[in-house]
Amino acid sequence: MDQVIRGTVVTPTGSIENGWLAIKGNKIAAIGEGQAPDAASVHDAGAAYVIPGVIDGQTHAGSYGGLPGIGSTTRSAVAGGITTIVDMPYDNPAPLNTLERLEDKKAAVAAHAHANVALYGTVMPGQDMGSVQPLIEAGVVAFKISGFESSPTRFPRIAADQLLDLFEALAPTDVPLGIHNEDQEIVRSRIARAKATGQNGIEAHSSSRPLAAEQASTAHFLELGALSGAHAHIVHLTSARGFHLVENYRRDGFRATGELCVHYLWFDPSVDNALGARMKVNPPIRPGQIEALWADVVAGRVAFVSSDHSSWPIDNKFTPSIFDAGAGVPGLETLLPAFYTGAAQRQLDALRLTVEQLAERPAKFFGLWPEKGVLQPGADADIAILSLEPQVWDETKAHDELNWSPFHGRPFDCRVARTYVGGKLAWDGQAIVNQPGDGKYAPRLASHWFN
């Protein structure tokens, strides 16, 4: 064997205390307890948990710095125990909507990536559906559109007629279609109303993008998905009501799922208002939703939990009005410790929920299972070692070249002690030790969410 890792190995059938995991090449060769096979190198993780590498199902690596942003984003990923990011298509200066742009992004992965990268695709307004099947055949794991136009060229709104066309093109496949779920007319009207009355703080952000706008977009999208027979996925729901709406469609036999971002499980604008624009995301973080959303996680209504990592520098937050501040927060190095800590603080089965929500479920959702998201023989050797050592998050030590976080100063119950990508040590607990290009393009394979 090339390597053996000792520790509490977390497998689909349970945890093996004093267990071992053997690696041959880039694959897991064997898992067991007792005497381990001979290996060229051995790492003893002690009492730490050896878990599948996290799959972050929603990141924006190229939204600010373009495709080279894959470098700093994936450096931060491996420092956070994330071995695969699923990157959104809205790159700067143009989104991933053609095979040519897919090839450009794959080349950027080969040049810059420290973690594996799976990719969303999209369509532009007026674009026909002829590009959809070629992108699927080239491995995109999902498609995404928006109900709200943040940019006419990079983040446009897709009208209902084209949305239905896209749903119908995807209906014969297992590929999900996700949406940024905000109703444009409601949001623009309410923002104008807030500005007219002089509201400028973080408390005006949620009220100007009300839950009604989010739910109107969500319901419209789910119904079009249901009537077309496609898999409709809401990439961020901010309320328990949203998850119950999705659950109603699923119970009726339709392919419908909803995703949760970890910041919605931690922050409340009525409590954390001192953060101001540092906690501005779209859709907004809602007051009074944290415990209800944790209940949705426990009940299985949440498909998986992601970071929605955005690569915006902090300067975009320093504006006189909340409406001019950039939306989005960094989150790659805080996803794993924040989720685990939040679950542990509520006396939940934190280890099981962490592996399910951050590894197993996104792997199955994006067609990466069982190569990724699980520790078992034959799977890729994408591994994180989670040590139950408390830490206080320090934004200045992040590896994303952004060095700011709404989690700054928050205590976590654990830290990422090591990360392996394809059997190669990527993070040793102190520094990034793998090379750009060690991360690989991760195409969609055979697994799917709905049978």
C-alpha cells in the first residue's frame, strides 16, 4: 500500500474506532481494524475522525477574479476539508453556457485547482436548447438560472417561456435545474420603497427582499418543473416554509429538492445586526428562522448544506447604504466546522449529520457517488481528518485571499487537521501542501437523486 491512515474511520455502516484506511494510488484500497497492511507511509490521526472529503455544492470561484479565481478558492477549500467544489456558472466576465466556455473552465481547473471541481452550466436569454445536451455529455453536473437579474451579461434573468423550454430539455435526464429564487418585480419595488423612506441598514435588506418574493419565485419554478417532469432544485431556501413547500411537491411524486446554506443556520439579522453588510447575502438571512431550519435538516427535508462561497473582497461591503453593498460571503473554511459545531451545540448526532449533509448527499445529488462522498474500497481517496479541538475562527488566517468572514471570532468545536485529494496530502493542518492542478475536473457520472 502507498499510505495508511489510522483513526476513527467513518464508513456508511458506522464508525470504526482505532480503525485504518489504506490508499493505493488515488483510491481507497481497504478499510479495517486491528493490524493494518504494510504501507510506504503511515499517519496516525489519534482520536480524530477520518471522514469523506466534503463536497461543497455551491461556490462562486470565478465571480470576481474570473477563472484564475479557482486557485484561491480551492486553496481555501482544502484548508476547510473540502475535496470537491461544485462551482456555479456565473463567471466574470461571462457565464458557462457553451462547450467552448466549458473547455476554458476545465483548462483553468487543470492549471489552478487544489481541489476537485464539478461544474454547473447555464443558458443565456434567448439561447436555444441546442447547447444543453452537449454540456451534459461533457459532464456538467447541473444547470442553474436566475429569477432575478443581477447583471444582464453575467447573471441574467431567464424568462418563463425559456425556463419551460429548459425544463423540458432536462426532463428526460437526471440533471437538476437550480434557480436563484427571487421575484424581480417584488424585489425592485420594495427596494425602491425602502430607499424612498431612508432605510439603509442590514435590517432593511430582508424586508426589501421579502419572503414573499422568494416564495413566489420558488412556487412558480416548482410548478413549471413538476408539469415538465424535470428535477427542480432551489439552491437556497431561507425559511422552514420554503422547505415544506418543496416537500409537498416531493410527496406528490415530483422531482423537487431544496438546498440550505450554512449561514442561514448561524445568523439572525435581529441578533447579529452589528455585522451589517458582512452578513448580506441573497436571498437574505431571515430573522427567527435558525431553529426551524435546523429542524428541517434533522427531518431530512434539506437536500444538502453548502457554503455559497462568494469571492468578493471586503471593500465591496464598505458602502453607505446596504443596497449598494455586494451580496455574498466567503465560507469554504468555515462550512465544515460551523455545521458540525451547530449540530453539536443542539445535542444532535453531529458526526452523522455532517457526513450526510456535507459529503454523502451532495455526492449523490451531483452524480459523483460512490466515487466521492464515502469512505469505502474503490472510492476516490478524497479524505478529511476532523479533530475535536476547539478553535476561534480568525479571518486573517484564511487561505482564500479575501481574509474576512462573518464567522470571525466565532468559537468552533473542531478543526480540519488534514485533507487528502486523490490520495495526495493537500492540507497538513498548517499549510497547503499540494500543487495547482492536483485537483481534477469532476464530471457527472451515473448516480442520481431520484430513482
